[in-house]
Amino acid sequence: MSRFESIIDQEQPIRLLKNILLNNTIPSALLFTGTDGIGKSTAALVFAMACNCEGSGTTPNNGHFSDDYLPVVDPCGCCRSCMKIRSGNHPDIIRVEPSGDFIKIKQIRDICDTLSLKPYEARLRIIIISDAQAMNPQAANALLKVLEEPPERTVLILTSLQTSDLLPTIVSRCQHIRFSPISREKIETFLIEKHGLNAEDASIFSAMANGSIARALSMTRKNSRVNWICLRDWVLNIIGLEQTDSLLLQPIIILFSFAERLSKNKEIIQDSLEIIKTYLRDLIIYKYSPEKIINKDLSHKIQYVSRKISVKSLLSQIEVIQTAQKDIKANANLRLTLEIMMLKFARVEWLCKD
């Protein structure tokens, strides 16, 4: 994590950041948006390293940068400043993350106190606010005051899922750089070449990662594959997706029970919904290109179930899940959202009879 090239499949945002460094037109605030696990935080740290790298440009004198020092386009990764930033020990590179579910006003006030002082040793002090969409209203308003009167020699980098999750007044004061989901092919190649996965596992994990390299890597850790398969089998079995008539045979009490259990396990909600979507996708794909399904170890079940459910029904069920995912990201009530999803999901087949 020392150079921009270590960030996978983000050519456009990296090109923009390099141009900013090359032209020395560093703004007082940057906003990186995009789904989790695609390189936003890594890019922020590499950018901080490039702004303060001692490996090239005008060498700092006793740790202090001269006025004519220019940031480098790519940090060396091995100078004192780079190593401090990489290890998280640089006093002028400050990271703010949610405390629980929110970034609270005290965290922003602490940043304000820090900004009242000059940087200790950095040419540019970098404040990285991760998951800025988690700021409560008081914290957001406190940050807005900082953005309105940005301190000298300080750059704020906010990361967020999307601009609509932030106050428009905050977005307007930041230079926005959009990070895209990583392609399935790039993730698959990365898992095979860098982590030694076999092609079948890499194909499954890259499809389930939903464009996030961090999510794909979490599946490759020790016991993760076994745990993921157990989760997949539990989800598909409990809601009846492996039955030939989809959810129509499942009593509503079982569907509500599933929604309740899922709402109490926030860490598996998104994975569970992606598992369902992927399985439904396989049921559609099998009708046309059986060799392209993701859950290859379930091919016999997929073959049988696919013949029994119409494409129209399957597409409608996928749409129901996507709506639920969108509502969950918008902080809707988890249990209610999941119960509504299950009700709609079970009703789709009746509405989509050929």
C-alpha cells in the first residue's frame, strides 16, 4: 500500500489524483465516493504519503518542508514520512471513523481543536474522515464550519458511499472523485494470482464480492469459505429457494422468523441478500448458458428448480431484493424492511404466472 498502482481497477480516480499532485493544485477538501472495499481509504493514505514524501522533490530540512517543496506523483514508500503514515504513527495524518453507528460531534470538535494548532512536521496535514455519511447532524454542521474556513496546510479527505448521503453544502465544498466497483474479472484474477485461489473459488467469491476487493478477501481468510458455504446453504434452505415452487410452500411464520433472525445479525445481512440474488441469477442463467452459473456445486438443484420458475418471476424477485438493499442503505428499519421484502418475495410468483 505504498503506491497508487497498488489500487486495483481505479484508473480514472488515480489519474485525477496524480494530476492534482503533478500540477500542485491540491484542494482544501476532497470527497471520495463509492461502495465499501474498493480502494477509497487506501487512495487517501497514498495521497497523504505523496503530499509528504521525503524520497524525492526538495528534501525537508530536519523534518520541515521548505516553501518550494513540491509533492511527488507517487510516494517512495520507504522514507521516514511514508513509513510513519503507512504504520499509522504520523502525528499529522489523522483518521476519523464512526464510533458505533455514527461519527459524533465530539469527534469533529476534537479535530477542530487539532486544526487550531500548526502541523507538527508534515508539509500538509491530512484529515481522513471515513464513512462520512455516518456523521450525525450535529457533527455534519460542525464539519461544515471547518470546510467554510479551511485551515492552512490542511487537506480534509472524506469517504462516503454516495454524495446524496451528505449535506449538499458539504459536497459543494469538496472536490468530488468517484470510485467505481471493481470488475468481477479483475477481482477473480487478483484472487488467483495474489492469493493462490483455485479458479472455481475465485469465480464464486468475485461474483459475491459485488465489486469490493475487501469483501472478496474476507471470504478467502481461514475458515471463511466454509462459513460462507454454511451461510449460503442456511439462507437458501430456510427461505425455500431450493424448493421447486420457490417460496409458495413456506409458511409466512417461517419467512418472518428468517427476517427477524437476519435483522439481529447485521454483519450477515448484505451477504445473505447477495447470496439470494446470486442464486436467482443462476436460475435465470442456467436456462440459457448453464456453464456460466456461479454456484457450480449446486448445479443439479439449479437445473431442476430453473425449469419450474419463470424468468419473469425470477427477475421480479431480484428487483424486490434490490429495493430492500437500497432501503437498508438508507437506514430504514431493518426488521420491517426484511419482513416487507419476504412478503413481496413470496407474492411475486402469484403475480408473475405465465
